[in-house]
Amino acid sequence: MKTVREIAAERTFLLSALASSSITVGILAFMVFMGLPLLHEGGFFAILGNAWDPYRGAYGIYPMIAGTAAVSLLGLAVAFPLSLGCSFLTAGIAPKPLRGVLRRFIELMTGIPTVIYGFVGIFLLVPIIREFFRDGSGMCVLTAALVLGVMISPTMTLFFRDAFDRIPRAYLNAADALGASRAQKLIHVMLPLAKKGMLNGVILALGRAVGDTLIALMLAGNSAQVPSSVMEPARTLTAHIALVIAADYESPEFRSIFACGVVLYLFTMALTFLVRYLAHGEDARI
Amino acid sequence: MRRRILEKATVWFSWAAGLTLLASVAVLLCYLLAKGHEALSTGLIFGGTPPLRALLLQERVFDGLFPALAGTLLLIILSIAWAIPVGISTGIYLAEYADGRVKKALDAFFDVLAGIPSIVVGLFGFASAVFLHRHFSDRIGPCLLISSISLSFLVLPYLIRTTQAALEGIPGETRLTALALGATRVQNIFLVLIPRSLPGIMSGIVLAIGRCAEDTAVIMLTGAVASAGLPSSLLSQYEAVPFYIYYISSQYADPAELTSGYGASILLLMLCAVLFSAAYGIRKGLTHCTLYRA
């Protein structure tokens, strides 16, 4: 026996759920719709594979894809050892009272706005890189990747910690009972057990690195060419969207940013599903 | 012996990595404070205008952060106002009603939504503004309304996930007591389950506020500009603190402007620090899984 109020409330909840999930689909659909004229002009793969040269009528986003790959992978390479070390510290290497403090600190670090990383990067790191390598303006893949690495490390550390926390207590007690030191327990027991969860953390951090706009926009130099070394400037997909937004609404330049949007969307979606798939496998194992 | 070396190396490596990360963040903070501490005064916010007159909107502030702060505040209030009802009801639906395939599908949708880069959400907002401008009314363009709706999309997954997690964390006995006493399902939700999970929901709201305050990518595409004064309506452009910081970094004209950029960074950093510690404080077991988006 359901009263009208019961049904109304249930319908409202259902409606909200449908509305919020339709946003997910709506964003993709709308971007495909806006970018559609571009497809008629040259085909999807031509856009992905071509160079960016507006004066010659080439509106390919390949340089931006390469730039995104360079900045985010290098950023990940910076962040991985940092996060690994930090998660080891908080998981057992550091003395006990320090661990909690450290973890609290790392949690707080996830709240630092990206625009502040970018701002400090421009005025502190860019001159250092410029002076140190004496090559170019200092705004390059390396600068952006260093700052990006510091930016994603706290989140990655917390994901690694999650993976460690999911290890059943009995395994750890067994290692303790056998007289393992903290480092031994970490290397021989915790690390092999947490491998999969840590992979998840790396994938999620990659998604974050690819999706970040401000650091790449402010620090990577934004030249629309495939970078041939880490000292060269590059433009990421996200920065491309931010830079071209002011162009004429009917122009192919403007259309190309929707191709960037679709690529970013599909890539992060693929990462999300990869994480879900891996997490599912892990649940089945334990 | 080789094992010994490996263990020693692990310990050294961990300390080196931890200290490197802490040192880089410490350098960042110290650098900001060193450069920006002299800017921290009421002049930073109100410029040459008397604070009281500015607050009462009697006089326009030209050389201070007051319009940017007001813009950020309005943006937060509006985005949260759109996101809270939808986000919390969706969280309730996920935790209390959905099951089986429906729940799995919705879960997947919200995971994807949480992973979408904020610039893509901003692009969506911008494109909608262009679309509406062309097909409905000339008065609609990138504006406060569009920005706040886009931002609410961005923070929706936080609210959904924290609400869902808080509700699902309630023990089964508590869940059944009111039902056994004859309460209906909806009464049980509103009178027992929601009050019990309020800390979790609150922490989600505070986190969402933090995201709204710091996000730059969405607002730079959907209507934040360098000088607009106070927004006069929902359809006008506005200033915001993170956008101001971004703008100053590339367009500053003199050292004084740059110093105020440092000052603005310190203000934003303090705001986010307060919000994040509040969120973690409200609910200790808060998961950061909802937080990974750039």
C-alpha cells in the first residue's frame, strides 16, 4: 500500500538519477553534434592525424595529442616515485606518530588549487629552468611535467595507501609473527598484494594528468607542434580548447576544439572503464 | 646480503621521496607568502574604496579583489543550489532504491561523469551558451548562470557519491528499526537515514564548495572576465578569484598588480585549506576517490 507521497518521493529520486546520468550522455552527444560539420569535411581520422596549420587550412589535432601524451606521461613519471615513496612512508616506514600527521598533510595537499601551482610555476620554476638549461623561454614540456607531477602526487599517494589498506590484516600479522622488519613486510608482503590496486591509482592519476588544463596552459608554452624533446614547448588538448575558444564560431578552428573535447571525453571514459574492470577483477579474487 | 641492501634502499628511497614532495609544497607556500604577504590588507580587497561603502554596494571597487570575491561567492552559492537537490536525491536513489542492473548502469554513468576533465564540462557550457544565443535569445551568452550550471555538473558526482556512501554505511539494524515500528520507506529515509548520514552529506557539500571555489577551467570558458565589476544579473559576466590569478599571471602590467596576484593566491589557498580541512574534519573516513578529477 503506497500513498501518493511515497510514490511522488520515489519518482522524484528516480527523476534526479535519470537527470544526472543524462548529463553524462548529453555532454558527449552535444560535443559530437557541434563537431559534426568537421567530420563531413575531412573524416575523423584525418583530424586526429593531421598537423595544425591554420594558414594552410590544416586543422588536425595530432600535435595536441602528442603534447598531451608527452606532458601527462612525463608528469606521471615524476609523480610515480614520489607517490610510491610517500605511500611507503605513511604505510610503515615512518615512525607511527608521524604517519597520521603525514597522511593528514597529504590529504590537505590535494586541496591546493591548480591555478596556484601554475602561478607559482610561472614565476618560480620557469626562470630556474630557463637559467639552468639556457635553452628557450623556460616554458616547456619539462616544466609543465614537473609541476604536474607534484600536483598529482598527493592523490596518487592516497590511492596507493588505499591499496595497502585493503590488504587483509591476517597477512600483516603473519609477517609480524615471522619477525619481519617494517621494510621487509612492505617489500615482500604488502607490495605484491597491493599491485593491482596501485595500478588503479596510476590509471586514475593519468586521467587527472590528461584532464588538467591550467598547468599545461600556463607552463608548457602552447606552441602547436609535436615536441621533439622535453625542452620544447608543447600544447595539450585541454590548453588548445582554452586557447581557441575565442575564435569565430563557424570557423574550422572552432570546430576542431570539439574534436579535442570528444577525444578527451572518450579517453577519460576508457580509463574509467579500465579502472572499473580491474576493480571488479580484484573483488572477485579476494 | 643483497636483500639487506634492498631493504635499506627502500627506506632511504621512501624518505627521499617524501621529503622531496613535502619540500616542493613547502617551497610553493613559502614563495607565495614571501612575495604576497605585503599585499595582505584591506586594500587588497577594497582598493581605495572605504570597505563599508563597498560592502553596501554604494561605491564601485576598481582596484581591489572585491568584485572577484563577490563573483566567486555568488558562483559557489548558485552552483551548490543547483547541485544539492539533484545530487542528494540521486544519492538517495542509488543507495535506497536502485539495485541490480540499474544500479550498475548508474554507477558507471557517474564514474564517467566524475572522470570528465573540467575543461570539457566548460566547453559543453560554452557551446550551450552559443547554441542558446543563436536559437533562442540574443541576451544569452557566457554568463554567471551558464557557469554555475556547468560547475554544478562538475560537482554533482561528489554529492552523489558522498550521499550514497553515507547512506550505505548505516548499519542494518538502524535501517530496520523504524520500518519495524511501522514507518513507511520515505519516512524512514527522511526521519532516520538522512539525519544519521548528515555528516557524510555535509562533507560532500563542503568539498563541492571547495571545487567551485578553485575551479578555473570551467569558468574561463563560460563567462569569467578580467573586469566586469559586480554581476548585475544572472545573465551578466562576472569576475572570479581563480580567473583573476590566471589573468594576472599572463597580463600583469606592473609589479603592484603582480603583488596583488600573489595576495589573491594566498586568499584562495586559505579558503581552500579551510574548506578541505572542514570536509575531512566532518567525516574522518571520507574517501578521496571522489576527488581525483583535475
